[in-house]
Amino acid sequence: MKKDPVRVYTHRFVFPPEAEDENQHVNNIEYVRLLQESAIAHTRQNGWTPEELHSRDWTWVVRSHFIEYLQPCRAGEPIAVQTWVANFQKIRSLRKYRFVRESDGTLLATAQTSWVFLNLRTGRPVAIPPEVLAAYQAVPAAEEPGES
């Protein structure tokens, strides 16, 4: 790893008009898509591209998501998604997220995803290699981002 890992990554985003559902707020599936997008952006920021992982026959896959929606979001509102790794286990990592409306600091949703590290060829879980672990610094619960 060439640089110190970014512990908490902020991914800025604006949902497009087609992200809204019949209730005139951003559909829940759009949040799930953004969970993955912000995790990949954080991983890229810390020096690992999906292409480099794949060249070594490695990949991350989602085991589960948990999302709690707190306030509605409308298309066009600038959103900051904060994401960080909460912990590592042998083959898993727990990543957490906060969705914040930038205009007023409102916490829109919180989420967490359990990621599993796989051998891309076999599709089987494998231990997370030390060089991948070195790209992250887990954030203990006491140091997680909170409401401003």
C-alpha cells in the first residue's frame, strides 16, 4: 500500500429524477445501489480497483444488507454517503454507511453490509490477504461518524 488508508470515505451523490418512485421520494433500491457504489469508491481510494482484485482471482460479494430509512430523500438533493469498515473477520468484513442530506445535515438513512471475500475462480470464500487488509483501517464503534 502506497499511502495511508482513508478510514471514513465520503461519497457525494445526487439521485437522478428516475430514482424517485410513485411516492415522490428516492426508491429503496437506489440506496442499495449506492451502498455498493460508495464501497467500491472507498476501495479505489485506498488503492484497490476491481480490475486489480480480479487479476489476482479475488473479489468481494455481499452476504447481507441492513438499511434503516429515517427521512425521505428527493431526487436532485446532494447527498453525502459516509462509509467505513467496522471490522474484519477471516473471510468477512462489516461495512457501515450514513446517508446525509448536505443542505441541512439531516440523517436520511443508516446501513451496514456484510461483505465476503472470495476466490473469483472457485466462488469459494478465502481468507482476506494481508495486502488487502492493509488497505483499510477499521473504525471502532466509539469512533464512528455521528450526527453533526
